[in-house]
Amino acid sequence: MKVTDTSPLNARTARPLNLTRMGFGGAALGNLYRKIEEDDAQAALSAAFDAGLRYFDTAPQYGLGRSEERFGAAIARFGRDNILLSTKIGRLLLDCEPHEVTPEAFVDVPQKRIVFDYTYDGVMRSYETSRERLGGVSADILFVHDVCVFSQGSQEASDAKVRELFDGGGYKALTELRASGEIAAIGAGVNEWQVCEKLLSMADFDGFLLAGRYTLLEQEALETFLPLCMKRDVGIVLGGPYNSGILATGAVPGAKYNYADAPEDILARVRRIEAVCAAHDTPLIAAALQFVLGHSAVKTVIPGATSPAEVASNVTLMERPIPAGLWSDLRNEGLIRPDAPTPSDS
């Protein structure tokens, strides 16, 4: 499976959006958990471009604008017409006093605080300030960021943000930007497929960035959501293919699952998956990265990287041949759903 192979987000976008099968996720370059030097960040972005990756995703949240600024510098080198770009709305970054800075999991960030805003004015303000940080360029895809329960803290809070998106005019702003040609596609970037399904029941979206909810460990989205995406010609950008780490590290002490220490049942299941992978002389991380692309609704997977070496590793993992027997053994042992499509099925 070549990283440079492309797949269209859908057939309805204002202009063709052919996403490379592997893209570049920009959270880590916002200094997620640790500081990344500017030269290292730019070297990672250049390595991704040189390897043939042409889809790049970022967001205001990532380092309170740091990731977008770094992407902007890289795009000036690459040439805007040579890549596809997505960013997100929903978090306004406001100047503040030092004690008010809300970095979340990011370090060495600008002096900003986050305010959630999914209204018409909030969407427009967010997008314009993103354009400034990106060096004045427009995005191809604009995602509504984090209206899910995981990010908002409760179902009630999630529902309130979805209502704000529609009743407050945020969705109208997105469709106006799309209709004007400023952007080509709209969607949502979230940690749960359920809210994506809800959004699709309410309005027209072109695609979703789904983080960690369709992986070697989780295929519940096959029940209703992914079939709906196929029916509606909605593409999926798959983030978090390693479920926050455990499908990359394996079931080691301190392994992370869904941004926390992995519980024992998850550790046990990963050990069984690791055993199947080992029997086929395949690294768990390679199987996890490639598995998600077995479903035709998934158009690209976007692991992050903070160095050229990490980019090269991602490319190697993506292009590593995986025996078809590995997937059938996982099915036979009940470790993936019997209806989960795999790369060997295509």
C-alpha cells in the first residue's frame, strides 16, 4: 500500500480533493506533551512532502496556533497548489494574562486562552485567524472541532454545542464558505463516531476526521456509521490509528489507550493481537496503521511525526507487505469483527 496512492474524499466537493493514502497530522507539531524545536518541526514537514505526502491537517488547538504557524512556513516552501490542507473551527484563541493560558496538553505555547464558539461569528473569526497563522492561505477542508462527549465532558454539553452549531449559525457560515469556493469541503473532527452520525442526520457534510474510533481494537462504527458514510458518499480521515499509543507500543507497562493508562482487558486483547502479528512476522504497529485503510470509506490515515526519522518510519510501516493470513487469523480468533474489511479484501 503506497502512501502516494490517492483516494477522493467524495464525489461532491466543490473541487477535486484526492487525499494521499497517508497524510500528516499536525498535533505533535503544536508541542504536544513536549517542546519541538522549530528546525525539527520544519524538517519533519519537509520530509513528509519529500516522501510524497500531500495531505496536511492542523488546528488552532494544536499549541494554541503553533502548529498552524509551522504549517504556514512549510506551505510557503511547498507551494499552496501542491498540497491539500485542513484546519478546524470551534476554538477561538484570545489574548490573555499569563495565568489564564489554557494550553491543555501542549507546552511552550503563545499567551492565549481557548473559548469554544460554534456560532456564525465564531466560525468566521476562527477561520480568518487560522488563515493569518497559515500565511494567508485558504484551507481545502474545514472541520468542526470537538463537539463530541469526550471533548465536551458530557452528552448534555455535546448536544448544546451541536445546537449552537446549527441554531447559532455556525453551519451556515461553513456552507457559505464552501459555496463561495473559499473552501472545498466541510466536516467534523471528533473523538467519537456517534456525534458524526448525529451530524449527518441533521445536515450535509463531506467528510469526518475520526480519531481513534475505528482501529484494530475498535470496530463498533461498522454497525451503522460507516455504512451510512458509504451510502452518503462521505469520506473518513482516520486519526489516532494506534488508540493513543497501545497499538504502536504494544501491551507494555504504562501503555496508553484513549489518552489514559490502558485497562487490563485492553492490555490482554492487545497481547493476543500481538501474538497473531508475531506469528506472521509483522509488527503490530504496521498492522494497526494499514488495517484502517481496508474500509473503503477511509480515505487516508494521518499519523503525526516530529522528525524526518519518524516520517520515514511511518512510510516504511505503510508500505510493508502484510500477509493476508494475518487478517484471517485475527478474524478466526475473534480479534476483529467478521465484517471488518481488511486491505487483503480489496
